[in-house]
Amino acid sequence: VYLHIHPSGDAYYHSQLYPKGTFWDGEYDPLEIMLDEAHKLGLSAHGWLNPLRLQYTDEFENIPDSYITKQWFNTPESPNIGEVSGRMYLKPDSPEVITLITDTVAEIIENYDVDGIHIDDYFSPTVSPDFDSREFASSGENDLAKWRTDNISRLVQAIYRTVKSADERLIFGISPQGNINADYNSQYADVKRWLAESGFCDYMIPQLYYGFEHETLPFQAALEQWESLPKAEDVRLIIGLGAYKLGKNDAWAGASAETEWIDDPDIISKQINAVKKSTASGYALFY
């Protein structure tokens, strides 16, 4: 089970680095409770983090100045933080940001009996050059896309090393979006490298949240694309299935396919069978 404990610059566990999550309404420890219950059932439980995504700008008013993200927010033209559509994000080219994120991972591992750390598809928040133009200009590089991609890979590798240095038995996994081209063109996520080279992750769960009739990227075609990618011996490919779409209209699927998740209640079962026939190591369900 993947426990979403650090979604937006906040914490659903006791943290010295981030403020308490707004939906945490008491003095109990939600992560400790969830871990205890999962382990009673014989389930492994992984802490799910969004490393770069922070709060909306107006939410920072309620964050004490003692937190480093608030200090960066209060610093004009901080090289560590930037705004996109009213939300703040950490900048992965910054060594200070990498340190904060690895400290985040270490804090969780040191204080809780998690079985692994998991991140999903919130990598670069924008393709606009304005987000990190000053940092790129001072980097000496001349290819923005490559520079951003390399920065994200360094971040992923730093998280992996932090997990493994704490305990080799702990698992680190990544759940990128299912469209490989979009991973590169919009999020600068080098998913092919992370799959093919050791040292970035133990498993990858691409989010193949598409129906079989999806007009742009139907499920079977997406599955075969991911299957075809080279994989390191110690990296597993697990297929992410969008169970949350069952019974709902899919506006992004195209006019001919937007009701597929309503019309076919067996779509997840069919996708599981397709995965079982593939070379993937298994599947994960997102509800």
C-alpha cells in the first residue's frame, strides 16, 4: 500500500521540516496508525511523497517562518522556489533543495517503520522558460530541456541513494505518467534511463490510466510501449491501472471513448489479464 504522506510541502507524520497537513485534525499520528494496520495484515507500506510540489501562495500565510520553505518563500527571487499558476514548487537544480528532499526521506525512514519510499509524476511543473530562467542562465548550459532533465535525474538518484544508505532492504519506486513522450516533453523525466540503468529506482509504475478505446494512447499500445523499453536486471516494471475511473466519464479519452469506463465495468479485469500476459512484473491500482 502506498500512503500519501507528503503531498504539498506538508506532512501527515511528525516532521521537523514541514508543517502539519491541513486534513490532519488531531494529535494522533496518522502514519504510525496506517503502518501498524498494514503490517498487522502482512502488507508492505510505502511512504508516498511529492518532493517538489508545495502549497498555494495564499496558503503560505499560515506557515510559520521557522520552516525553510517559508523562509525561501519570503526571499525575493529565491533560487530554491518558484511559482506556477498560483502554486509554489521547489527547483530541482538547487543543491539546497536536493538536501531538503533527501533530509525529508531520511526523516521518514529514521522515525517510521516504512518498507519503502515512493514518488509519482510531479516532476517539472512547467515547460515555461520563466520558471528557472535565472538559474539556467547562470548554469553555463545551452540546452534547457537537457539541463532540466539532468536536474530531475540527479534528484531521483539522490533519493534512491538516501533510501539505500539507510537500509538496503528498503525499496524506492517511481510512478511517472503513462505517456512516454509527455514524460520527456513536459516533465523532463528520463524514464528510459531510470528503467535501463541501476541506481535510480527499484521499480517503475507508469500510470497507464487509459481505456482500450482511448483515441490518443489506448491501453494496449501504451502497455506494449513500456514493455519494449530496456530494463536493468534489478529494476521491475509494474503497470499502474486507473481503478478510480470506473463508472466515470473520461473527458480526455476522445469523443468516441469518453464513456468506456461507464459502459464496460470489467475494464480493469481485462487490463489485469493483459498485464499478466505481458513481461511486466505486476500491476498496481490507483483508487
